[in-house]
Amino acid sequence: MSEEREARRAERAERQAERTQRRSARQALREDPKARQQAEQFVNRYTSGNPAEGYDLHEAASMFDRVRGDLTPEEMRQALQA
């Protein structure tokens, strides 16, 4: 029983470390002026004109990955519906 408990603790600690690392990476992106400018340019291209034009799939997926960790599930649902 003790080995199972230790294994679960180790798994939780690993997941927490991964979350912390992702959070730090997102924070660094928010503080990077170049990354911020790229995100703003992407939003401008998406919101003006035809949303299906002006960016490629890789860029859209990258932007999605950047914001998905910052939004609550409800905010993500609303954004995807819009």
C-alpha cells in the first residue's frame, strides 16, 4: 500500500511540475514584446476580412495552444462559439 501511495504522490508531483513549467512558459510569452506583437497581428488578420484567410493552420494551432491554458473552460467555450 505504501508503494502505491508513493507512486501516486510522485505522479502528482510530476503533473504539478509540468503545470508550473507550462505556466512559466506562457508568462514568458506574455512578457515578450515580439510574441505579443505576433499575437496581436494574428488577431488583427483573423478579425478583419475573411477569418479563413491570412494565416496557416500551424499558426492558428500555435495561437490556440498559447491561449488555451489561460482561459477557463467556459471562456474557451464562448470564444470557440463566437
